[in-house]
Amino acid sequence: MYDKYFTATYEDGARGEVVGGRYLLDCWGLVLAIREEVLGLPPLPSFGPIDRRDLRSSAKAYAQYSDLMPVGPPVPGAIAAVIHGGLCTHVGVVVPIDGELRVFEINPIAGVTNMRLIDFERSYPKVKYHRDRDLSEQA
């Protein structure tokens, strides 16, 4: 179910394009793809291409989806937002695997990985989970 994501290559601003036979995603692109394609959740805004070093654009995009998606417990489909210095610097998506909640993420060094929630939280200074308003019944 998740195999195709492990073949993805990180590229800033990529939203699932296939170029030269490579499947391209950035962290937000991975979140969008898994939420829609695997979990069947409604689409979220793509925010267009945002370079991970463009903190102003990242902050603006985070403000938009955080207004739509309240902070809550980690549930399938929730966005795991990494907060550093008050800014969202990275995102992942919470998924159920073998009865356990894990976080899928992608970065330029490691590519796509998935890890237990506790390991994801230990890897970053602060993590907030944003859920769809209707996911609260699933928690």
C-alpha cells in the first residue's frame, strides 16, 4: 500500500510529478498524496511550490492549514507539523500500520521514512498534530 512512496525522490515544491521516470515529492506533497490516495481523505490545498528554505512562504502555508485543521491527538491522516522557533519547518502524516500509528515523512537526505510516533517526536524540537475537523470522532 505504501511501497510507491518509498521510491519517491525529494524535490522542493514537488507534488507527485513523474520526471525522467522519478516520482518527485516534498514533505507537503507526501502528506497530500498519502492522505488522498491511501487514506481517502479530502484534498488539502497544494500551496504551489514552496522551497524548504523559504520560511516566509512556509509560515504562510502553515497558517492557512492550521486555521482549517485544529490541533488534536495523532490520528490517521493527521498532519505532524514540526515547529521550530515558532515556524513550521517540516511536515509528515500519521498513518496506521499493523495496529500502530506511525509518521511518514520525506527529506532530501533520507528520502521517505516512517517511524513510530515517539521516535518522530524525539527527532524534532516540537511536534503538533493537526487533524481534519471530522477526524475527532475517530480518535
